[in-house]
Amino acid sequence: MADIIDLSLLADSRRYLSKLLDTRGLSYFLQKEGSRLFHLEPSKVELVLRTALRSREGTLPKPHPKAIDHCRKEIRRELIRRVANAMLQTGL
């Protein structure tokens, strides 16, 4: 079965993720407590997704749940990529 992708939702979420990364940095998305050193905070990923959903025009239909899940995965992938890149830069 084909994946359902909402390109406008994906573009909006990437734009908000970029803005948050520019203003707050990558550490904003990492859990401060816990046993794992680099663990993404799920609520911050949801914050980006909720902001992108709220910013949609009223004339656009509500996105399909699978499109929302795909967007969530893409946000997580981008953050994981950036964390891995930061780890390589620091030599961890």
C-alpha cells in the first residue's frame, strides 16, 4: 500500500522545526533526565507537529492520520540525523 504524505504539512513542520532549532538549539529537543544521554523528548516532537497542524489554512481538509504519522517520523529522523551529526562533531 502506498504511503499517504501531506506535502504542505511536511513543509510546515520542517519550517517550524528549523525555526525552533535556530532559536532554542538541538538540546531543546533532548530529554534532560534519564539513563540515555541522547534521548529525544516526544513532547517536543509533538509540539512541532501541533504547531504545523494549527497553522494550516481553514480551507484545507484535516490531514489523514497516516500523513500525520509520516510527518512525525520525518521530524524524528531529522532530529536523529542532527544529533548523530553533533555527536560526530564532538567526537563521541
